[in-house]
Amino acid sequence: MARLLAFLLALVVAGPGFAQSSPPASVVKTENIRAELVSEVSEVSAGQPFWAGLRLTIRPKWHTYWKNPGDSGLPTEINWKLSGAKADPIVWPAPSFFNIGGVINYGYHDDVLLLTRITPAADASGQLALNADATWLVCEDVCIPEEGKFTLILPVGSSKPADADTRALFDKARRTVPTESPWPARFGLSKAGDPTLEVAAKGLKPETIRDAYFFPAEWGPVANMAQQKAVVTANGITIPLKKGDAKADTSAKAAAPQQIAGTLVLTEKTGDGEQRQAFDVTAKVDPNFVPASPLSASGGESISLVQALLFALLGGLILNLMPCVFPVLAMKAAAFARLAGHECSAMRRDGLAYTGGVLVAFAAMAAVVVAIRSSVGDVSWGFQFQSPIFSLLIAYLFFVVGLNLAGVFEIGGSFAFGQGLTAKRGVTGAFFTGVLAVVVATPCTAPFMAAALGFALSQPAPQTVAVLLAMGVGLALPYLALSMTPALQRLMPRPGVWMDRLRQFLAFPMFASAVWMIWVLTQQTGPDGVIYALGGMVLIGFAIWLLRLSSPGSIGTWVRRGLAAAAVLLALGAVLKLEDGPATAASAAGGPSQGVNFEGWEKFSRARMTEAAAAGKPVFVDFTAAWCITCLVNERVALETPATRKAFEQTGTVKLKGDWTNRDPEITSLLKELGRAGVPLYLYWAPGAERPKILPQVLTEAAILSELHARR
């Protein structure tokens, strides 16, 4: 009914748009479509099948429809009028989906060839006339029904192929047609009647699958969805779906569908970009397959935009106290102390520049998040630290900043190419210090941040940008307030020799941060990552030494600069060796990372968690990552203390650890169900409780003991 109403509305709004071709020809042109009847052969053979097709070249930003058009629309129809010949049904290419104001359509854009197999009569002779009447609906924000009458005359004799361009057109069309799925499939129904499709596609490489989408073959059994949260593992693909609006036969014993058919489209990353693979899937209901219900937790309730903005502001403010940000913020505090005694205007400029750097970095991050989400789908906080390439580049950055703070080199002079780095004094240095603070803050999650980020990463672009900018304001606020308040400035110590000593001292936290990132790198790539990282740092150090020897106007200077550039390029070339390291492969195969402490813990799986909870056992789940300093600190001060270990043992708590150092679709999916965008995340499922409880991001031993020993 909804589709019919939409179609009638389109007729009223758009008016008639039917195309006429008189006399009939092989090409029909309208304002929105160029339609052409084409054949793969230039001469047919009696009784021998051949392929013909209706090619639709569609106006930019407009689309036509698949066999299941979705929430509205009508599929293209071809009515063949053949003398003695037989036409098979249309062979439909894999569709795309269009989300138009919440209305989900399935169809085609730009160019599509709808294939049909034609079989001439066994006694055909002379000429074969391919006559066809076709109708289609073409839509953008309005829909226009169109039609065309086509005739293509082919001689009958010995089969001869068409020209090379036409054959290439048919070959391209065949590559877009789904093949029969080689994998078994089934689906189970939740208590609410929502189906979950499971395709046993063993052997897939989850890290190469960017997207998996199931297009139901007919309207009704399955709802049309703008986004499907498919989980791809080495064991197969699981896609939670929603039940459709089709009315079941009330006299039937089972109102739920017994079979679901459709097209599964996988978008796979390749060395040259991406490619789509489409498979026709038919799944029967399996009464023994009970899909996991969406997980909810106390403490994980949804929030409004106003609450998200407030939480983001508070989370950004608290982020100043988190260990991952401290080295950079200590640098900023030292820079402010250096300005003590200067004019208030200089302090204000410095504070505003630092705040500008923070906000520009958060705005850039928001743009990246929105871009990735629009092209890939879901995105998580700190996702970039799951890339060994990013880990190595950040290790290099910490190392170079540390060398600068230690006085090994100064920005400027022979280092003019590096102007604008964080240690440069003045407004420029303050700006880039703000940028660096944001870069190193991303693996941390402070209190209040989790709920705000979970909200931001699931909302449209304006809300996402607003929440991330509010977090930036919170991060910059203490230094902005200091720069704008003379009374606070008077409390700062006077400049002196101690400032240079402090600056040199701050090099060591930066070196420690570089060591930490190298350790994270080893968890992602294996021991080889150490060789690449340390070797790259030696090359960077060598480049800095060469540049220190440079003097203006010397031929040797240009030689040394060339050698320095080559050394830096070699260091950056190390990143090309990292993406397929052994640790990454092990994680993809389900093996735990060596960077996360698994002693006494089981590897997390949703099945194990729900099984233990159903058995009435207390369950504690720790979602962590080697690159998350907050996670590691919580482990040392709260999770692995003698008292906590003893309490876990006495209460018989099942301890599960979800390692998110590398990408893990199951963990990512569960985080999103709970409205969280990253780690740390701690769940405690008390005996007999209907759902788990989300614990604070910053843990204490007392808080865990209180949860374990609380009366239920």
C-alpha cells in the first residue's frame, strides 16, 4: 500500500512523462533516460539462445528500480512481442540502495543493462524482429513514469557476435549479476519476530570486507533498511534484520516467514580500491538458531543532544588529567610559565592560539569521522590507533618532539622546513601544541566522554561536529581561562633558568610516550615492528644531525639536505611493511594480542558471556586495548590487585577480556549496541540480573569490591 501511494503521489506531482517512439526503433530518449535495445549477436542462429538487453543510461542523481524497489517505486518491466521466439525473465544486476528522506529504495544509477535470454524458434529463417514495450520509473526527489517501444531486426543465419564495444558492454553487465551463493545460509527469529541472517562464509578475511548488505528479493518478509550492522568473521557473516510489513495468513500455524531470499553484496577492499561481489542467497528458518538479543545495560541509557554537549564539555575538561595527554599539557604549562611577566595581550594570544589548535584538530577529526561514516559505515573513537601505520607515525612524532625539548635541535634556521612544530615559540607553537594534544588524547576515554561519544558517532553530521567541538572546548578550557584571567596569571612562578631545565625534563615523558607506541606497535605487527620503528628513529636522528651541520651557501649543505631527506623517506617507508604483520593476522584469526594481560581471563565472546549469565554466574567483562593508557592504568590499580583477584575467585566470577588492540567486529558491534564509541568499557553482570551494569571508565579497587560483594 505504501508503495502504491508513493507511486500515485509521484504521478500527481510529476505529471505524465511517457516517452513515445514512433515508428518503433532500438533507441528511445526522454528527458531523464536514454534507453536502447541491444543484442550480443549481430546474426542469430535458429534454435540457439542468445542474449539481448535493455540498456538504461540514467540522468545524473536520478535512479531506476530493482525487482524489489523497496519502500516505494516500481521495477522496470519489459513486455516482449516475439514471433516464434521465447524470452526469459529479466536477469537483474546487483542493486544499490538509496536513502531519500528515510525512504529506502533499491535500484540503479548512471548506467544499467537488464539482460534477457532470447531463444529463436528451431525453424526460424529470414529475420527475427525483437519487439518490446518497456516501462520504467525514474526518480530523484520526484518520480516520473516513462515508457518506450523498441524494435531491433536481426538476420537469421549462422550466429555472429556483435561488435567489440557491444560485447564488452555485455561482459561488464554479467560481472554485476549475482552468482549463486556457495555457502549455506539460515536465519533465526528473535522473540519480537525479527530475523537474523547467518551465512556460513568460512574463510573470509574480515579485515578486507568493508561492507556487507542483504537486499531482500521481495517486499514484505524483511524490512528495507538504510544501514545493516553486519558482523563479518572468519566463520561467516551475521546480519540482524527487521521483520517486514507483509501480512501473514492468519489461518496458518506459523505467521513468521519460513524462507528468505535475496542478494548479498560484499564490498571488498583490494589493492586497486574496492570491488563488489554479489551472491543470491536463500535461507530457511532454523528453529534451533536463536539470535542474540540486542544487549542493553544499566548506565547505558540514551541521552539528548543537550546532555551529550554537557557530557562532552565535562569529559574534555577531565581529559586534561588523563595520563595520555599529560606530557603535552605539561609542555603547555611550561610555555605559559615562560610568558609570566609578559603583557596580558601576549598571554591571551597564546591561549587563543592553543584553543584554536584544539578546535581545528577536533573539527578535522569530525570531518574525517563524517567522511568515513558516509563511505564505510560505523566508526569508533580511537580507531586510528588500530592501524600499525598510525602507531609508528605517532612514535616518530613523540621522538622528534622529545629531541626538540631536550635541546638536540631548535626549530628555525637550518630547520626552517619544520616551522610550525609544537615546540616553536609564539602563536604558531601554541596552535600546534593544541593539535598535538588532540592527537594524543584520542586513545583516552575520560568520565562522561563515553556516553557523549556514543551519541556523537551515531548522529547526523551537525550533531557529531557539535559534540566533538564541545569536547575540544573542555580540553582547552583550563588554559584558555588561565590566559584570560590576570588574577590566575599572578599566581604563576616567575621565569628563570628553571624553565629551560623543565623543558629538558619534559623530553623524557615524550620519549616514554614513544616507547609506549613502539610497544603498541609490537602487539599489532609482532617483533619486526621494533626493528622498523627503531631503525626509522635512527634514520630520523641521522637526518637531524646532518641538518645541524648545514651552513647557508654551501654545496655540501644541499648534499646533506638531500641525504637527510632520503633518510626521512626511508624512515617513512617502514610503514609500508607494517599492515600485514603477524600480530595483525593472529588477531584477525581470533588470537589474543600479547599486549593485553590475559592471565586468569578468558577471551571474550558474546556466546560465553550470555551462557555464563544465563547459568546465574557473575560475569565481569573488560574491553581494553594495548594503546589505551586508561585501560592499562585501571588494570594495574584496580583489576589485578591481590584483593580484587581474591574477590573474583571467592565469588566465582567469570572474567572475560575483549582485546580491541586490532579490529574486532564482534567487539565493535557490541560497543555500538551499548551506545559506546571506544574503550575502556567495563561490564558487570550480577548473578540473576536481567542485564549487565556499565561501570565507570576510571576504576578503583574499592568500587570493584563493592560491586562483587553487594547483596543482590
